[in-house]
Amino acid sequence: MEHIVTVQEAVTAFAPFMEPTDAELDAIEREAPLIDAELELLDVQIALLDRPASALGERQLRRAANKVLAARREVTNRVAAGEAA
């Protein structure tokens, strides 16, 4: 009979190189408004899945999509300005 055991080191050990760098954390923070807007859009889409189409639902979806586009534009402009500086 062959015993199956977990490899404890592979499951629980995290080497320092596996942690996000400061630059990666800064990039995530810069993109946080976009991530929040995308989550809001996803929430609206999920909420509309089980409802019949209505003017209110369409307006919520359109506003959430516009918020994502605005956040994406802001992130892109900040990145472009940072590269040019």
C-alpha cells in the first residue's frame, strides 16, 4: 500500500521572492479605481441576469460601463504622463 502525504514545505512555505514587490503594489494601488469600477459593473451585470429588462436596469448598466471607461481613461492618462515625465 502506498501512502499519500502532503508535502508540507510546498504547501505552507513562501519564499520572499513570491511576495509582490513595492512596484507591483504601487501599480495595483494606481489601478484600484479601475478595479472598483469593473467590480461595480460586474455586480450590475449579475443583478440584471435574473430580472426582466427595464429602463432602470439599462441605465444602471450604462452608468457602470461609463464609469469603467472613465476609470480606464484616467489610469491610461496617468501611465502615459508618468512615462513622458
